[in-house]
Amino acid sequence: MEQQEMSALDAYLNRVYKIIILMPPIAAMMAAICFTIFKLIGWYAIVNTTALIIFDIFNLTYLTIAIYLFRTCIGKDGLLKPGKLKTGKIFISTIILIQWNFISYMVPAREWWAFAFFFIVLAVFFFDMKMISFVTIGIVISIMISWTLSGDSLMLQSGDYFMPDLILRVICITLTTSTLFALTYFGGKFLVEELEKYVNYDTLTHLLNRRSMGNYLQAAHRHAETGKTTFCLLLLDIDDFKKVNDTHGHDCGDEVLKYVAGTVSTSVRKNDSVFRWGGEEILVLLDMDEDKAVEMAERIRQDIEKNSVKYRDGIVVNVTVTIGVSSYIGGRSIQDMMDDADAKLYFGKRNGKNQVVNILPSDHEVEINT
């Protein structure tokens, strides 16, 4: 089964699931290792050996299950399996509550309640109110019970600190802040990236879409009006694209479109912008004068022409494009430039295709203007 085009929500859930499903078990395993080392070197004699062994086994089990869920969470369609999402939520909630209670009662002479937020925040990124409520209520009830059972030992008095406690305290704070920063950074980064991708980029070609184009064009136009810079537009159309769709199907047409988009993207410079204008048309914004823009357009045309699209069942499609070039001239509006590029593209399509047009014959200009 081929992978489907994912929505922004699907892409976000895929990424956040993989992060959250592994982070709590890894943090739990690190805590187990830390307590075990402290016990072995004699720093934490108060920790019961049997409880510590059970604690280590539990955490190793958590990590094993987490790795399994991580490796099996994505279906053949590229989407997170619905059942896995529910299983993951239950799994993480269970880890959080068991881990919280295990540590609180195994090492009672610690103010673990101060780290309650750390445990609760592990569930935040699923954006599931039922899950957050369950975890929060469970931790609050556990805190109330622990205060009732061993309230005197939970808060250390001044002067009661000793080296292992200080080291463990530093480790806990470091792990807590590091985890919070990691969750915030990666969760926010991936969410913003995915939302930006689906808002500003075309999902088929991965080019900037028509919605985002206006901001780029207006910024280039404002800079050009100062007289310090200039810019050009290339309007590119795939020759005989309808024939490809009619002959080989729309899937083949999509492959042709992706090939052209990829070739254009790799041909231009990093500070240039490429947009899917619509259908089989692509718009390129070049921060350069007309002579260089024509050279760039010709290079793009040649790069596209020299290779073919190899489709299934041995189908080979030769691809060519026609390009209209329009340059900024003082006082010219963006719409004027778009109309100019379109007119040149139209002329090229009617007069042989597979060419770059940056100058219209005078008689054609009269025809267009009238």
C-alpha cells in the first residue's frame, strides 16, 4: 500500500507519538540506573534492595514495550494506527503513575512532590484532556496519601542535606529541566514545521503554494522600489501535460509534475523562491536582473529536457517546458509582471513550445493589449 498524503494533524501525531512513547521509559530507565548505582556504592542504604530490583525490572520492561510500540506504531499507509494511539496513551499514563509512586515510597526522604509537574507534562503533548485529567488526579491523590503516611520525612530540614542527596537533587533538576526543554523544543519545532508545511507548501510538489506567494512577491517588490535591487519572474508550464494525463493517467502526471518541481528547485539558488502557481504551472521568483534570469530559465529548460520520467510498466515520458520571463521595471506592479510573464508563456506555447520567451514581437504586443 502506498503512503497517503498526511494532514497536519496526522503528521504531528506521528511525530509526537514517537517522541512521547520513548521519552518517559528512557527517563525511567535513567532513574533506575541512578538509584542502582547509588545503592551499590552505599549512598542510599535506605532504599530497599528488593524494591530496587523490582523497580529496575519494571523500568526495563517499560523500555522494551516502548521500543515495540515505537517500531509498530506506523501502518503501511504511513499513518499512525488508531489502536496504537490509544494503547500509547494508556501505556504512558500507567508509566507516569507507577513511576511516581515507586520513587515516592522507595525513597521517602525526598520532596518528590516538587517534581509533580515534570510527570504531568509528559502527557501534555497528546492534547487529550481525559488523559491529562487522569494523570493529574492520580498524582494529586498519591501526594495526599504520601503526605498522610510519611509527612515528616518528605520535607528535609535545614542542615539535613548530605552528599548523595545533593547529587541526586541536582540530577533530578537537570533531568527535569532538560526533559521540559526537549519536549518544548522538539514538540514545538515539529508542530510548527508540519503546520507551516501544510499551510505554505504544496503537498504534492513540496513547492511553496499560491497562498504563500503574495508575501514573497510583495517583499521583493518593496525592495525593488527602493532602486537598490531588482527581481524577475519565471512562469513555467509543462508542455502537453494534458496529453500525459489522458494517455498514462493522473498518477503519471503527478510524477511528471514532481520531476519538474524537483528539477526547478535544485536549479535555482537558495535565496530564490519556487511556487506551484496552479495545475502544471510553476512560478519562480529570482533576485537578479533580466539577463541572468534568462540564463537561469534556459538552464532550467535544458535540465528538464535532458532527462525523462520513468513510470511503471516501462513507460518513459519525455518532458519539456515553456517559460515566460518578466523583469521588474520602475513603477511596474506585480500584476503587470504576472500578466507580462503569462503573455510571453502563451506566445511560446503557441509558437513551438520548449523555449524561453523574454521578448514579445511588437505585433503580438499589440494583439495582447487590444
